[in-house]
Amino acid sequence: MTLLGVEHLCVRFGGLTALEDVCLAVDEGEIVAVIGPNGAGKTTLFAAISGFSRPTAGRIRFAGRDVTGLPPHRLCAMGLVRTFQVTRPFADLTVRENIAVGVHLRHRSPRRARALAEGVAERVRLADRLDQPAAALTVAGRKRLELARALATEPRLLLLDEVLAGLNPAEVAEMEPVVRDIRASGVTILLVEHVLQAVMRLSDRVLVLVGGRLAATGTPAEIVRDPAVIEAYLGEGADRLVTAESPRARGA
Amino acid sequence: MNPAQGERAALVFLVLAAPLPWLVDSGTLVHFGIMVFQAATLGQAWNILGGMGGQFSFGHAAFFGAGAYTTAILQLRFGVDAWSGFFAAILAGAVVALVIGLASFRFGLRGSYFALVTLAFAEVLRILANTLEITGAGVGLLLPLAPGLERLQFADRRGYYLLALFLCAASLLVARAVAGSRLGARLVAVRENEEAASALGVDPFAVKMRAILLSGAMAASVGAFYVQYFLYLDPHIAFGPQVSVEALLGPIVGGPGTVAGPLAGAFLLQLLGEASRALAGGATGANLVVYGIVLILIVRFLPGGLAGLARARAERAGAGS
Ligand SMILES: Nc1ncnc2c1ncn2[C@@H]1O[C@H](COP(=O)(O)OP(=O)(O)OP(=O)(O)O)[C@@H](O)[C@H]1O
Ligand SMILES: [Mg+2]
């Protein structure tokens, strides 16, 4: 079943066209990745889907409803939540209090919110930092906190904007099972990522955005062999990313 | 001291302060106490919106004055009793808050823009009060002296002392309830980062409206108390900028966003104000100079206010043990 549908989406900032006639669909239970060069419009796409910017044209459908123009908090209540590429922790609050804000969407009691925040922190491996101020977290910690807060709202669709960027390879390797577990728990995931190995290992499908247009879509294996994608973004030798590293590709 | 300890300390302070005028026979002390409780309650009103919610108002005089004029006009011009006037004043504060909230939050005004809008509202109300006949224009309003509990006037100043203490305690309990609730968590989230909060399902507009309604009603109750105590009101007293400054100074000095901060700040500032008045031999404005200096020092060296200082000390002690 289609959970998210984007139809002929255009976003313009004054004279600049950030997104041009973008159409895509995400099915329930999928992990779909959006890749593309800097400035391709990936974050703009997320902002439009999550209600942070109003599309110039086009429609957004979520769970069978037209949600174009709804504010972020309404979409979040419906189960569509985003994280921010540039993390936005509530710096003065502890990790637990940060996560509790997300939990509060579906749970009124503050005591229960703080307790449930613990479980969420465990899922993203942040449990040992629960009572630290968010301002004290490292980059990796802040990325996890973004993820934890979003997860705390009990979403159906999670938009992850570069949650792996800025992490070292060991930290990336640690986050991959976290993302997989989230999907296994029934959450659909649309993610933007520059860390290509991880993208290839994690996602069922990949969308390539170049200059505000969808240049290609396909499985990871198809994408890395697509000449147009190689030319526009990946460069020569990209297919090694899947053949050498992806267990899925090796098994196939 | 952590915030929860601070709250308890503030409540204990109020309980201990209650019988004080009956133990120590001093009119100065009673008046001092009244001024502290009044400033603390006004500060707490500001604190809920500005400290917890990060919406810095520079015009809390609008609420204070609306409350003061509402009860004064109702009593003088319409023969309404003081108690009903008091509750009507609280309602009037909420109505003014509704108008200011809609006029600014609906249009996403934040930061200095919001501060300016609140300031403008207070000034407009001051000018209106200065012109209209019903408010007594520049002459102001004088309430007849008529002591009696049913008229909310006391021949013995200690009655006012208890009433002010009660208002202060009530404001503290309300702030504590807010801080410990979902609304409080959301207010703080909006203060820290509005976009991130809305991404997590928080409706910033709804949250800010609730805070300003509560804040406005609370500040208006202080205005109504002022009228009962001094029995006189004019546009400057009600809507002048010194009221707005007093509202924000206490919580900023005491610890913005903390429940105990406004009381601690009000106490310190009143103390300093009295001291400077005594030292300056009653030169008017001496206390304002001292307030200014204190504010500069606090902002420069103690951004968390007294509460921040207490917390830092506790953390150092905790780390040392
Ligand atoms: N609010 C805005 N106003 C004007 N231009 C904007 C705005 N937001 C984004 N843009 C422009 O739109 C284009 C797409 O930006 P976007 O942030 O979506 O790219 P991106 O694919 O997320 O890039 P990156 O990989 O660097 O994160 C860029 O040219 C950017 O400068
Ligand atoms: Mg981006």
C-alpha cells in the first residue's frame, strides 16, 4: 500500500527552482533513499513533505489523504515526522527531556513520557546519556537524539535527513542496525544520505535527485550501474559499492 | 540546589513569612513584604511566558494595568463589589492577553518583534487611559477608603500582607503545575527551538496562547491587588514602562524559567532598592540605577540568575564528593 505520494511537486525560492515536477511514491514498510549532489533539493523535498515549506505546485498525499499545506505539527500527529540535517537539539534540556517532548505527542502524563523516553533512548543506543544536557552531546550523539525524538512521536513514516553524515565508519556501522530495527518495528523510512555504502546496504529503492529533478529510480544495484547517475553524481567505479559491500547484492 | 529544591525552599519561605508581621511589630517590614510578594507574583506571570516559553514581553504593564483599571472602574462607576471586581480584573487580563497573543503569535512574531508589540500595546493603553473619561484621564482614579473584608480593604496592613502572600503562593503553585505538565515541557521546547518543537507535533501557536493567557490573567491579579492596597491609580502607575521592567527584572535576576526564580529575584531587588533609597537619602530613581547595575552584572556574569548560581554550586559540590 502506498503510504506517501508526491505528485508533480515544484518548489521555487524567488527565481530559483529547487524542485521541478518531482513525483514519487513510498510503500508501507519500505526503506527508500534519496541521493544526489549538494544543492540537488533533497532537504527542500523533505521540508515540503513535512509541511515546513509550502510547495509552489503539486500535491502531497499521506496515508490516503491529501495533506498539502498542513502544518508540521498536524502531519506529525498523523504519523509523518522528519529529522533535521543540521541538528536542532533543545540544548538546555537533558536528553531525556528532549525525547519526552516527542513522547508527549501521544502521552499526556509527564512521568510516563520520561519513562517511555528511556525505551526510545535504548533503541538508538543513547541510554547512557539520558540525564546529560543535550548541549554536551557529540555530533554522533546529536544525530541519535534527532532520531530518538522523531521516533518518540510513534510515526508511521520517518524522514531522515543525513543522520549518518559526520559520523566515522564505526559509528555508521553502529547506526545501520538501528535503522533496520526501526523498519522492522513497522515504520516506513525515507532517508537522504551521502554515505553511499550505507545507502546501498540499507535501502530497498534509491531515488536520485539532480538539479531539482528525479534523474533515476531503482534498486541500489540498478542505480550504481545507471550511466546517467554515474555521470551526474556517483562517478566511475561506483558499482563496487554494492558488489563489494552489500550482502544483499552478494547473495543475489 | 536543584529546581525542585528551589521550589520547596520558596514555598517554605512563604509559609515561614506568613506569621512574621504578628511576631515582629514593624510597619516597614509589612510594607516591604507586600512589595516583595507583589513583585514576585508579577514576575511569575512574566516568567511563565518569558522564562519558560522564551517569549520576552516588554509590556506586561498592559495586563497589570488592565486588571487595575477594570476593578477600579467597576467599583467606582458601576458599583460592583471589590471581590467581583477582582475576578473581573483577572478576566480582563486574559482578554488583553488574547488580543496581544492573536496579534503577534498568529503572525509568527518572535523575539524583539514580539517584545515591541507588547510594549506598543502597553503604551497605547497608557495613552487611552490618559484620554478617556471613564479612566479618569490624567487625573486618575481614587477609590474611597472603606475597610472591610467584603470590600477587600483592610484597616490593618497585615491583611494586605496576607493577601499578597496568598497571591504569591498561588502564582508559585500555578507555575509549578505548569512546569511539571505537558504544557510546560512544550513551552520549554518552543523556547529552545520552535521548528524542532513543531516537527515533534507541538503546535507553537497553541502553546504560546495558553502561556500568554495564564500570564496575562496572573499579572492582572497583581494590578487588582495594587488598587485595593493603594486605592489610587493613574495611567503611568498602571501602564508605565516601569511596571513592565519590574515584571521581567525579578525573574531574570532570580533565574528565568525556574519556579523559584521570580520570588528570589523580587526579594533581592526590593532589598537592594530599599538599601539604595536609604543610602541616596530618598533621591528618586536611586533604586532604578541600582536595578540597572544589577541587571548588567547578572546578564554578564550569571545568565542563569540566582537559580543558575545555586545549580552550579550544587553541581560543583556533587562533582567534588
Ligand atoms: N529557504 C531557501 N531560500 C532560498 N533558497 C533555498 C532555500 N532553501 C534551499 N534553497 C536552495 O535550494 C537548493 C536546494 O537546496 P537543498 O538544501 O534542498 O539541497 P540538498 O540536496 O539538501 O543539499 P545538501 O546535500 O547540501 O544538503 C539550493 O540551491 C539551495 O541554495
Ligand atoms: Mg540537505
